[in-house]
Amino acid sequence: TRLLLETGMVVSFFICGFHLGTNIPASVSFGLGLSILSALFWGLFQAPRARYRLGLVLRMIFEIILFSAAAYILYSLHYTVPAYLFAGAILIKEVLTIVFKGK
């Protein structure tokens, strides 16, 4: 499930960047740029073998910020159903993380 959330996050950042461009090359460039930037931050701080791995609480906060930004992007671009589904999946994942890793 985490891989699906990560993929959804990267895709939503691509969609956001794509909507920022005024023509196709600019849209694709912005989309790829935001996707790569989000994946880079994820890889630096959140991935299992991250260079600067954060502690559990900071990882959860970082995760919530990035995933929530992705859900908000979808919502603000009028993809309301995917935004609500993504936000619900984030909530379920974070609750399960607290329940099973918090012990």
C-alpha cells in the first residue's frame, strides 16, 4: 500500500506541474520537474535506505505533509473523488502505522 501512495503522490505532483505549463513542452517539463523533486525529497528522507533517514515521528510528519500536499493538489485541480480516496488511504495508513509501530 505504501508503494501505491508514493506512486499516487508522484503522479499528483506531475499533474500539478502539467497544469502549470502554458504549452505541451512546458507542461511536461514542469510535470517531470515536480515529480522528480518530490521523489528526490522522498528518497533523501523517507526511503528505507535514505541517506538522511528521519526518526519515526519525523518520518510520519514528513509523510503526512507530502501526502497531504498531493491530496490537496488533486482537490484544487477539481479531481475531488481521487483526492478524497487518496486522503482516506493516507489516514488509514497513518493510523495503521501508529497502531503497529507505536508499540
